[in-house]
Amino acid sequence: MTARPRVVIAGFGDTGVLVGIHLSRFADVVGISSKPGLVSGQELGLRLTRPEVWRRDYWVGFDRYRRLDAARTLHATVAGIDPSRRCLQIVDADGVEREQPYDVLVISTGVTNGFWRTPELQTSSVVEQQLNEAYDRIASAPTVAVIGGGAAAVSCAWNIAHTWLDKRVDLYFPGEAALRHHHRRVWASLERRLRARGVGIHPGHRAALGEDFTASQVSTEPVEWATGQQSATADVVLWTIGRVTPNTGWLPAEALDDHGFVVTDEFLRVPGIPGAYAIGDVAATDPLRSSARARADRLLAHNIRADLGRGRPRRFTPLRWRWGSVLGTQHDRLEVFGPSGRSMTIPNWSALQPWIVGRGIYGGIRRRRPLLRRH
């Protein structure tokens, strides 16, 4: 092994970038991304209603991260792995197949979930086009039905209703309450606000999904219910049902659980693949797959250094409840719900965001206007 180990991060999204930043002074970091920068899967409601704000904070070129100056980024997808040789097979943006060796492999390829989180290789122009098309479709629809009970669904329902006061917005979910992975106080608080804003709340509605249904679709067809209610119609039906598919088709079956997620031990190592670790939504760490939301990126970087002889590894402790922002930035303020379900509001967020997130979490992000702007 070289004096500075080569750490290859397969999946340079929200979590992969943070791991790379933590390891940048210790290792030669290579990040593999199918996107032309960090195109975050976070804050779907903000992305659909205020794309200019989402673009500013959640679409960031890799060259803007100061702590990644020494890292290499490859615009490519991962096609296979040879664990015995510690080598990945990748396909770059020109369709050329080649090998990428590693000493340490971090698997953070995430999941496919709707039209906003996909593994396809995309250019900046494609990202911009999809961002604008999704906004236009929601903006022009008099009525919107949001299907799903997770944070993405609640965020979409709130932000759409809050942005366009004349729209009819309905939220349908299968259980008695939405946000079932958050503390019950979170839904109790947000349900009151949604109803006050005029959002129709429809618990106990489970969609009847046909064999040809894909979670990526935004449809206009009536929604049929497996729970027996009358079909629902809207000008736009937004599917945010949480039906995720892990992006792990390139990994051997023995590294995966029955649902295709990457098996890990308590230190985030992948048994059976020497030198490999997994983190984020793709890692089967716990039922909530909470390693990304629990900020395990720093712990993983510590464990990688420890396994290479610099300290002792630490165990990952899963979260009991999900926490964080549900609604996203609201009129220059950010509300964060803690694990107890109680919220804290951060005022003047646009001024604080570069310090709290840009400098505090990412170690410095250069200011730069996106090359592509909507005209």
C-alpha cells in the first residue's frame, strides 16, 4: 500500500462528499459521480417550488469545495467490481470502460427514488432541464395530489400550498399518521399547519400500484386505492411513496441483503469485500438506514484511518427516530426537528448557511454563480 492510501468513493453525493472531505488530508481521494457536481437528493419540496434557492444551496460543483482541491472526481458510473484485485470497472461520460484501482472503497451509491434521485449519468444541461421542467409542471397545475407519507411528501405538500395559495393540494398516505419514522410530535405539529394552509389530509389511503408502475413517474391519471376509497384525480399526481431501489447492481450478491442493500458490520465495514465500507441510504445498517442522517460520515472516516493503523475504530449507533428539517428553508428561516420531536428555528438562514453549512460542515465552499441560469 502507498504511503497515502487511495480511497475511492463510489457515489459522490451528499454523504460521499463529506467522507471525501474528512479523508482529504489523509488519503488520495477519488470520487466517482454520475452527476456533474453534487446534485443533492435533499429538499424535494424546495426543489419543486423555488428552484433558484435549491440550485444555490443543493447543486454545487465539486471544484467549489476547498477541502476537495487535492481530490480527483470522475464523471462516470460503476459497472462492476473485482474484490480480489481491489479494482472497480467504471464507464465514463464518453462510454469508455476502464478500471479504477483502490486501497479502500467507500460504497455510497445511494438509492433510486422518484424522478429526483436516479443513477443515470447526467450533464449540467440535463440537470438544469429536469429542474425547470419539474417546476413548470407543478406551477401550471391548478390541483396537485401528493402520494406518500414521508418527509419528501410532507415537504412537497407544504411548499406547493405555501407557494401557490390558489392551488388545491391533497396529501394521501396509508397510515393513520404521516412521518412515521419521525417522533410523533413532528407530525402533530405539521398536520396542524398543513390543515391551516388548506391542504387536504387523507390518511388510510394506500395506492393500488400496477405491475408497470415506476416510482419515477409524475402522472395525471386517476389514483386507485387498494384500501377501497373512491379514486382521486388531480392535474398533477406527485408520487413520493418511498419505494426505493438501491443502486447496487454492480456488487456481488453475497455483499447484499435480501432487498439489495449493502450489508455492514457495526463499524460500517462490508463483510467479504476487503477494504470496503458502506454508508448512507445504500447501507443496511439499521431499519431506517440512518447512517447518513446520523452524520456517520465523520465516524466512517475515523474508522478507515483506524483500520489503517491510526487509532481504534468506533461502533455506529443507529438513530431511533429521523430528525432534521422537514419543510426546508421558509422565508429565510430554517426549522429543525430534533430526535425528541421538538423544533428549533434558525432565523436569517441565508446569511448563516454559508457559515454553518459551507464552512462548519464542508470546510469551506467557494462562492460561484452556476454557469447555467434560466432565462
